[in-house]
Amino acid sequence: MDNNFPLTGWGSVAVHSGHLQDPLYAHLVPIYASSTFVYDEAEQGMRRFSGKEEGYIYSRWGNPTFTEAENKIAALESFGIKKNDSPLAVKGILHASGMAAITTLLLSNLKSGDKILTHYSLYGGTEEIVTKVLPALGITAIIADLRDLNIAENAIKKDPAIKLLYIETPANPTIQCVDIEALSGLAKQYHLLTACDNTFATPYLQQPFRFGIDFVVHSTTKFLNGHGTSIGGILLGSNTDFMKTKAYTMAKTLGGNANPFDAFLLINGMKTLELRMERHCHNAMEVANFLEQHPAVAKVNYTGLRDHPDHYTAMKQMRHPGAMLSFELKKGLQGGIDFMNKLKMCVRTVSLGTCDTLLSHPASMTHYSVPKEEKEKYGITDGLIRMNVGIENVQDIIADLNQAL
Ligand SMILES: Cc1ncc(COP(=O)(O)O)c(C=O)c1O
């Protein structure tokens, strides 16, 4: 594609952006399965190592298949956003997993004595790194209910050691949402850096950079890949100098780099992101409406429903309310186990973001060994079922749920 051709539609950007013309004219980006790259002459090696010439050196430091994925996600996260009348520039670094990307973010921005302010509902791995791994390095976290801006501001005012405001919205597994624009504005007022995990929403539903967020992270394992075929993550930043220096140095020395095959799967998965998210969200709304009416269901948590406490926050910043929902069965733990055992089409597993509908029962699966009080703090009751609503025809999803209920 001619790079000067102005793409105006989100789906066109998802298909075409980031593509690197292959020197041998392959239609799709090849899987550059090479650990190292060669030089025409010794002097070229000197120029590459000294940064005087752009080019690949070693795949832990960068690889052409990663570049295409990085550029595509950067284009999607920044699509339509202007800064000082110019398109917002964003740089991404692809990683082996979402956790690797989050680690690079945290270690490249924080030092001993610094603190992170974050919301109490976070993906378990992120919570673990923030509460168990970083304290050994002298970096600690203040965990609060950031849906209340007064709580957030009081925490910031009280503690000048807070350097980073880290949010995940919608959050895993509770689907709680925080107000990105309000928190980003607050953070700017107090000169804090901001980061947002955009895994559940994807850039199609929500663009945190639009609200002034400095860094965006993703587990690309989920909706961006879309088919459950690879683990991956990305760190994106709007301070491109920082991304090319400190963040890049941290990423390449930590060694949590992606691999070319997973990057290839990710690139091809992302081309259908708009279509998939439209269908996921349409189906999720129908499923939520069905579950709300069902006598075996005590409660449905979906931000698309008006009575969800975060409905207005979600609708303020998201195009649609997403594909994730949870519901509580009246019959508790045994009800949850029986329901899971009766599923015929929907899949019994953890994770999310795939084309097929996935259901998990935290009380008997992911949170089986977590003490009851701890689970209840996060709203994980014995009969709670978490659901990634897939892109099958919705009548089949509903029929399967109905017979299992
Ligand atoms: C919101 C969120 N962030 C980060 C991660 C970590 O990603 P990965 O499993 O790719 O390391 C996950 C994984 O489920 C997640 O749901």
C-alpha cells in the first residue's frame, strides 16, 4: 500500500497499517525466524551497533515480524488522535507476554522509593508483581478504589512518592471500570505518569491515549490475537524518545522479547479485530439480556446493563461495553459445577478473547485455593461464572446456556 494514502476507517487501518513491503514481494510479512542479522561489511556492523544506521542486529533487540505487529498496534491505539495539531506518535515494543510488557513498563519508570497508585481490581498477575515482586526492590503500591476521584486525589496529595498511576479498565475479572479521562487529568495535575491496561477493551472499543494516558499495555494473547493461538504482550508509549531509549533498553536486557511466529499470528489476527469486536459485543448484550430473565440466575454483571454501577463510566469511554460478563447462579458452588459440566458447545476454560465462547467458574477453577474472605472482597462468590462471549451465532450460545441452566 502507498503509505501516503490516507486511511479513514478503523477497519482499513487494522488491515493495512504497519505492513512492511517484503524485499522478495511476499504478500504477507514473513516469519523472520532468525536469531541474528548479517552485515554487508564490517563497517555496517559498526554503524548498526553505534545506532548510526537503522537495522536489525539480534532478535532479542528487534525483528522485522515484531516491527509489523508493533506498528499496527501503535497505529490502532493512536488512530484519529491529534497532539498539537499533528497525529499522535506512539511507539510499541512487542513482548513475550502481557506480563513481560508490564514488567518493562514498571522497571523502566520506577526506582527504589517510588510508589504506584492503582485500583484494587487488577489482573492477578499484575497484582502479584505490584504487591509481591516490586516491594523487594523498594517499590510499593497504594491500592484504592479509584472509581472515587476524591479517594484518588487524597492518596496522591498525601504521598509525594507516588510516581505512577496504573489502571486496568475494564478490569479482570470484575469488569469494573474507572474513569480514564478524570484520572489522567488528576495525574497530570500532580505530574504523575499514567499507564492503562487496555486488554479487555482493545483499541477498537477504547483508546486511552485519547484521554492523555502516557503508556498503554496489552496482553495480546486475548482479543488482539483473537484466536487463542499465542501468548504475547505490548508496551506502547506516547513519549517516543523514552520508548526508544529507557523502555527499549529495559525490554532488551530483561529478555522478555516476542517470537516471530507468535508475532505473525498476532498480525493476521488483528486484521479482523473490528469485525470480531462488533460481533462479540452484540452477542454479549443479547446474552446479558437472556441471563437477566433466567430464574436460575441471581445477578448479571455486564457494563452494558444500565443497572451496572460502572455503566456510565464504560459508555463514556468505550464504543461498546465489551465481550466479558459474569453472572451468579442461585445454587452456589454445586450449581456452578453442575452448570459447567452440562455445557455442550461453549468451552470450559479460563482466558478470553477467542472466537469461541469460553466460560470459567472461579470458585472451582482459578480461585479454588483462595480464602473465602479474599474472594468475596473481589465479588467472587461461589456461584459466579465468568464468560467470554464468542462470535458464534448468538442463538446457539443462548441455547447452550439455557440447556445447562
Ligand atoms: C487484563 C490483563 N492484563 C495482563 C494479563 C497478562 O497477560 P499474559 O497472560 O499475556 O502475560 C492478562 C492475562 O490474563 C490480563 O487479563
